[in-house]
Amino acid sequence: MQPTINGDKIRATEQRIRPYIRRTPVVALDGADIGIPQASFHLKLELLQHAGSFKARGAFANLLMRQIPPVGIAAASGGNHGAAVAYAAMKLGIPARIFVPSISSPAKIARIRDYGAELVVGGERYADALAASEAWIAESGALAVHAFDQEETLLGQGTLGLEFEEQAPELDTVLVAVGGGGLIGGIAAWYAGRVKVVGVEPEGSPTLFRAFEAGKPVDAETSGIAADSLAPRRVGERCFAIARRYVAGVVLVDDDAIRTAQAALWKMLRVVTEPGGAAAFAALIARRYEPRPRERVGVVLSGGNTTAVDFSR
């Protein structure tokens, strides 16, 4: 499958969704603060996006750029995509039914319910929720809003790359966490080889890593603390077509590195990330990605839907 996502389409998508999404901030970080004095870092705080993750971009792109049937929409999700689709549907007055597996975090399930979508929890993994959603779509005629392997989803996520380049135009490299590949596919399509894009995956859920090994998307293992956001079993076909062309490589991080990255982000910036949201930063903490001297590295902190900090009391 040839890539159909490009900079012109991403820019047009950004103009379409701009009234509905936040322009999330970028924070500069001195490399000496994390023991890497030879490089400089810019962190894109996408966890501050509506619904708590970058997924709001793709959700609004789908709902604004596609024809919605009267019955509404349906989406399967590990949690963040479902929350984003539910939020976008609430804002646009569209009926939504969201399917999530039992591993979804309580924080993400609560967000979906708070946004008023009909929620169906069942199965252990994203693939189970996807099968349930597909059965409902076939029965009801609802519009499927895919979490990553849909053109509008990729275009929406690509707007993060556009925004990041405007805010930090001198980057040499961008580190991006990978689940199904929607985020890295959109970002890589935006940069189109002008900046090195590197994927970061949990060792327990190496979807793009396995696809690069095999030369095509294949089933991968799905485990680890970030499994609710970074473990869809296999990377998307559209995403892989872009990654094969524009992604420089993938590094793997273990659960301990992700936990350490979460703790470091809280200690240094008072930023609370979910495990998947901290995965890209974990590649630096664990030295799985070693920057060159004077390299300018961008890092996407992609989500913050977690119950790690509870302010309800």
C-alpha cells in the first residue's frame, strides 16, 4: 500500500480541526538534567490535549471530514482513542458507541463515560474490542472510526508534526511512541525525511519492530504496563507504508524504563504521564537512543490519562 498522506493534506486537515484542538506547549530541557549533556531536548506536551492525548486530533479529523450516518459512530480503543472520539462526538452532537477491553485503565473508562458515549467493555485486548465494534458496525450501519489505520486518523495525528515543527523548527530527530502507528505515521508523513523520526515501543508490544523485521505488518506480542495504549497486536497497513519510507528505526524499552521516565518527568517538570505517554522519553532515560553531540531531539509526550495521581480526595 503506497502512502497517501502528505504535507499538503496534513496542512488542510490542521486548518479544518484547528477550532477544536489545543495547540499544546513545547518545553525545552537541558540535556544535563537527564545526564545527556551533549544534546538538547524539546518535549511536546500533548498530554495536555483535549481528552488527555494526541488522539483528539484524529478523532476530530474523522468526524469533520467524513459523512456521519444518523446512527452515529463506533470506535474500538485501548482507551485514549475512545476518550478522544467520545469527546469529539460530544462537542459535535454525534451519537457514539465506544468499545474497550478490560485492560483499559479506570481513568480512560471514566473519561469516556464522562463525555456521554455509550460504553461497551469486553475482552482482554484491543483486538477483542475491535472485533466487537466491527460486529456492531455491520449490524447498525454506524461509521467506523479506526484508532490508527484510517486516512483521516493519520492526517489528524500528522497535525502534531506540523505544530511541533512550527514551535521547534531546528530539530534533528523526533522520538515517538508506537502502538498501531497512527501517531508516528502522521508525524513521519509530515516531516517526510526532513527530520529523523525514531519509533519507541515497549519490549512487550513491539508492533512496528516486528513489522520491520518481517517486511510487513505481523502479529506481535501484547503485554506490559503500556498495553492499554501501545499494544494493538499489529501495526496498521497504512501506517507501515509510511514508516517503511520515512521512519529511521525503532528502539525498545522495558517497563522499568517507562516507570523511571514517568518518575523523572514528574520530578523535573511536574508532568504526569501515563505509561504509553512516557515511552518515548524512556528511550533517553534508558539510553536506548543515544543522541549525537549537539543533536536537537524532540520528544512527544503523547498521553496523560492515568490514575497515578488522584486529586478526588
